[in-house]
Amino acid sequence: MKKILALALCLCTLINSFAQTATTESSLENLAQSYITAHNNTDTLQYQQWMTGTQLDAAAKSRKIQGFKNGCRMVGPVQAMHSQSLSDSSIQLLVKDQQFDAWWKIRIYANSTGQFKDRTLQPHRFSTELIQKGKLTNESIQEQLDNYLSQKLQPFSGEILITKGPATIYHKKIGNTTSYGLASLSKIFAATAILQLRDQGKLSLDDSLAKHLPFIKNPAIRLLTIRQLLTHSSGLGDFFEQPEYHQLKSTLKTDLDFLPILEADKLRFTPGTQWQYSNNGFAWLGILISTITKQPYEEYLKQAIFTPAQMNHTNVPNGSGGGVSTVDDLNKFADALRTEKLLSKKSNTELLTFTFNEEYGLGSEHAQIGKEHIIGHSGGFIKVCTELNIYLQSGYNVIILSDVDPPFAHFLSNKIKELLIRD
């Protein structure tokens, strides 16, 4: 009898738990739907009503409401495509905007009574949850991309190339530019150069910077490893945010010119424990490469990467980013990685597959979308927005170079993933 009573009690508790969970999820779903309605209508009254239940002062409430309205204006009306409960008090929505057909991630937070508390809004790269059914023909892909460029991304200026092996699937050029800025896309060249030097026995990824650059004065930076710099896990920051950069920027051409700025940097966290994108880390890698090779950075890259890959229209002056290239040259670089033309088998595999946090590896961005693993790098700066995506499973190379501000090439990259990766 006691066993039966105990079993009944456990069953009752389990049923109550399921019921509470279902009620919580339903409440969050309703809150999410209410938020989407308010967003699509820029409903200031609804935002004000939600803010009355918070502990914020009047000025903070006003800033929150203005932030919500700014998000509405920036993104425009959206359609919720996927939702996921993150906890008892938060839910995530993947939405698509009507203006650019682009993806956004909205997280909505509730207070202890289930009322609206806050939301975050950020761009979302195409992911597994958003894969659609039905493979598309090359003709359909071409037609949909043409429509997207003419109807959603106007005005867009740049060049798009999609290949699969020797076949060109799509090639479109809008505007008169022939050679485009790369911004941070060129960080993948710095990573390739570092791995080449390891293949030659000239360094280990676990070497400290001080081993090869004994002139470094900052004691914290001396201890950083090459691997930490490559994976953005060093704790270093971004020279664009340092006052020294703005004082000296007119004189900065090579990585060594950045030395006073780099030495003034401070660690944000214990190296190897977290991830934070760092231009400073790659500027140190540029100095490391030119010091070990006893060549200017751009000359070493030309000799060791661009000439072997037959990239005759590419030039990169420093490790942190920048330089120029063409879609054809970047397609050759992607093919050189596929065929292990630049690196040993071990280093090539490591560059293409290793990740520190599932999204970033050794100077390379990664995305696992369904069965597809995409590796490459993107870049963004004033009048520069770029993408290099190498689809390891299906064999596509996707290169987008543009002379427009971010994030339009990134939107286009997501649209291409949506068309190429289908069940």
C-alpha cells in the first residue's frame, strides 16, 4: 500500500510539474506574440504599459521605450518563424523582417509575475532551425538571388560569386568596382600564414609572444600564446576603441606602426577563459609573422599564399585586417584550402574544422547548419562589407565583396545559405 501511495504521489507531482511547465511556456508564447504585435505597430502605449510594472525611474523607462521604438524603425515589421523557451522567464524568437528579408533574434524576458520585463534585438545568422524543404535547381537559385538583389537590397554595389567545383552557379556584378576592400575577411590569411610557419617548425601555437617578440614591454601581453591570439581568447581589445589610435591613425600603415597602441592595451579577462573579438590580437600576429620571416607582412603573404594560389589581384598590408582582392582571387584561395595547396594536411584540417566556441576557430568563422559546415570569414567597415563562405560538405564557395556599409552583404550571405542549404 505504501509503495502504491508513494507512486501515486510521484505521479501527481510529475503531472503538476508538466502542467506548470506547459502553463509557463504558454504564458511566454502569449507574451512573445504580444511583443511582435507591439513591434509591428510601433505601439508606444503598449511599451509604456509594460514599463509601468518595472522598478525603473522615469528617465530609464523613457530610454527603454525609445530603444524599443528605434528597433521598430530599424528592422521594420517582422514575422516570427521559430520560437524557443530559454528559461521560465525568457523566450527567444527568430524573426524575418519584411524590408530586407533578413533574420533577427529577439529575446523577451518576463518578471516574476509573468509580465513583460525587457527585450534584446540583434541580427541572426541563418541557422539549422530555419532550413526549408525541397532542393532548388541552379536556375531557381539564380532567379531568386536576382529578385532579392533587385527588390530587397537596393541600392547594392558589389560582386557575388558562387561556384561548385569548376562550375559557376551564380556570378553577378553591380557597379563599376573591380577590386574591393576586405576589412576583417583578411584575418584568415594571417591564420594561414601562422599555420604555415608552424608547418615549417618555426613556431608552436602554444608559444608565448615573448618567445618570438622579446621587445614587448607589457608583462601581461608577453605571456599571451599564439593560439589565444588566433582564437580571440587572449583578452585583448580593439584599437578602434583606444584613444591612442585616434591620436596616431594618420600615421598607421604597417602592424609595427601600431606598437605604441598595442602596448597600451589591457586584458579584459584571464586569457583562454572567454572569447572577445580583438583586432589588437591580429595586429600582434602580423608583427610576429614579419619578425619570424624577416619580411614585410604583405611581401610574405604574396610569396607564401597569394602567388601559390595564383591570387594576382590581392594585397594585404597588415594582420588585423584590410587589403584588397577580387571574387576570383578569393575563390582560388578557397580551392587552395580544399586541395591542401597551402598547408600540411594536419594544419589544413585544423583551420577548416577546429572551433574554440563553435563559431570561431583559428582566424576563421564557422557555422554548423544542419549537415553543412561552413568556414570562412566576414568583414565590415565604412563602405566595406564582405563574406567568404566555404561549404565543406556540399562543395560550394560563396564570395560576396561590396563597397556598401554593413550589414547588407551579411544579409545576402544569409539569403544564399537559405537557398543552398535545404532538406
